[in-house]
Amino acid sequence: MEWLEASTENCPVQRTLDVIGEKWTLLILRDAVNGVRRFDDFHRHIGLSEAVLSDRLRKLTSAGILKTVPYREPGSRSRNEYRLTRKGWDLWPVLMALSQWGEAYALGSEGPVLDVRHTECDAPVRVVVECSAEHSPLTPREVTARLGTGARVRS
């Protein structure tokens, strides 16, 4: 069976995009990684409607990417903060890869909004693909993609 014959129903890229593959969702995740936790802060910083923000936060919480933690300001009702779970933090390399691509191909002359650096040595952080044997960074020409055990013929 070849790739074009395989059903993409069980494709991890497709299933991931079903959960996080929408612009506002990725921007919420970007802000959460950078310490934003409260609804009003997401709303003000990203600039999307309250209804859309509520919907995306609900979906991310249902998917286990964010969790809610109650807080209460003096004199106000109890509200929830949104914090990344382990599953949410595991999306950090994806966000870093999008940022890295954007800096290379979509950024204006003014430079990046964030300059992410390694705390220990102050070198810029970059995303690379490597094999599990920890060989040096790989290029697409150095890998072989085979159909996995979950591959099925398209119907």
C-alpha cells in the first residue's frame, strides 16, 4: 500500500489539527506558554470576541490541554485561571517551530516580538528534528517515512 492509498482518518497530524488547528486556539496557546492565565488577559491581548474565546478555552480544557484553577479577587466573584497541563506543555515545541518558521519567512524588518534564549548560555533557542538515538539534526532527505501499523486502505 502507498501513501495515496492510505486512509488519513487515523493521521496524527489530522487529529492534532482537529484539536488545535485553528488560529485563535494557537494564539491562546502562545499566550498561555508566555504566562497568560486569566480570561480578561487573553481577551485583551489576543483581541478576539468573548464568545470565541470562551469556546476555544472550553475546547482546550475538554481536550486536557488546559486545566482550570479557581481564584478570587477581593470583592469579586470566584473565577478560573487557565493553566497548561503536561499535555499542553508538550505543544511548546510546536509553537517554537511555528515561531522559528515565522521569523525566517513571515517576519517584517522590525524583528521578533520575543527573543527566546537558553537560560544557561544565552544562545537563541531553535527547534530541530533528530532521531531517538540523538544523532545530529536531520533534514527531510535523511529520513524514511513508512506506513505505520495503523495504516488502512482508503474507502
